[in-house]
Amino acid sequence: MNYKKIERMTGVMRINHWVVAICMVAAVLTGLYIGHPYYQSFISDPAVDKYVMAWNRWIHFMSAIIFDVSSIIIAYLYFFSRFEKAYKKLIPNGQNLREFKEVFLNLITFNRRKQFDSSHSDSFNIVFFTVFHLMLLWMLLTGLQLYVHGLASGLSSIGNWWPAMLHLVTDWTIWATGGTMMDVRYSHHMSMYFIIVWVMFHVYYQIWRTIFWQEGDISIVVGGSKYVKEKEVK
């Protein structure tokens, strides 16, 4: 059986993928510490211990910023990529809806039914990733609301415009989550668990496709390509 090499991710896309993965791990570990410190510094000195929290907050904030910038790049590529415009798979037309259904049936029947082209991104996977980026957007907005809430004076090292802008963009999340800052904090925290569940399924599905489709899907994020049986490429 002859196989055809299919380019699926460019070098920039692969780098962006791993940047997001590393930042996610850093944001989760430091976020859990900020919510409930689960370790102490090796030096039993309160003057030193306070910097442990400060460093965790700094790493969390920087990771989140890089995380969100990477997601903005992906959102841009959804519409303007010269390689593959993902937004086309989000249009709820007949072709995309049929493909979404077939990919879902392929998953729940353990590949007993495969009536779609797996050589390129399918509508099921694109919708799945879109949900992920919407969750990241919500994490960004609630996280920035928690951040600006800590600037009680309304001042920042870069000027008054920064807190004012954050209030303008994120204050609505207080109303949307229930009306208190505790609601925002709870929503931000719970969203992390939804993202972790998403990642677990994402990893599982990549391994699942590699085993059942036998097209090397798991190698896409390393080498950028997969191999498809020529008779299956439409």
C-alpha cells in the first residue's frame, strides 16, 4: 500500500503549539499555588517565603500573557493563514455538518465507519479546538479582572490608563459570573479544570487516531506531516 506525505503543520504552527503547552503547565502549577500554597521554600524564613508567592504570581502572569498572545496568533491564522484557513470548517453548511457527524461516528464506533477524508483538518477537530480557544479567552478576561481588582489604588507602574482599560474590558465578567469577585475567582479556577479535561481528551484522541487510522497523526506536532494511504485521499 502506497502512502502519501501530507503537510499538516508549518514550523511556526508547531513552535506555537509547544509554547502553548509549556505555558499551560506553568500557568496551572502556579495558579494552583496561588489559590492554595502547596509547598514552601527550603529556607524557613518568612522574609524569604513571601517571595515564593511573588515568583509564582509573576510566572503565572507571564505564562498567561504568552499563552494568550499565542492564542491570538492562532485566531489570526484561522482567517488569514496561507496554509489552511480553519474558519472555513466552522461554517455550518451541509458539507461541514456531514463531516462533523462522520468524524464523531468514526470515534464512537472505534473506526468501524470512516466516510471522510482524514488527510486534512476536519470540522470536528476544528470545532474542538475553537472551544479550547474560547475557554482560553474566558480565562484571560477573568484573570485580568482578578489582576486589576488587586490594583485597588487604580494606579500602575505604567500609568492610570492600564487599570482603566482593564476595568472597561473585564468588569462585565463580575456580572456574568454572579455579581461578586469571589464568583469571578471561582469561574477562573473551574475553567482551569475544564481546560485540563480538554487537554486530556486531546492527547487521548491524537493517540487514538494514530492507532486506529495508522497515519502517524501523533507525529504532526513534531515533524509537521502525516502519511495517508493514497486510495483514501480524495
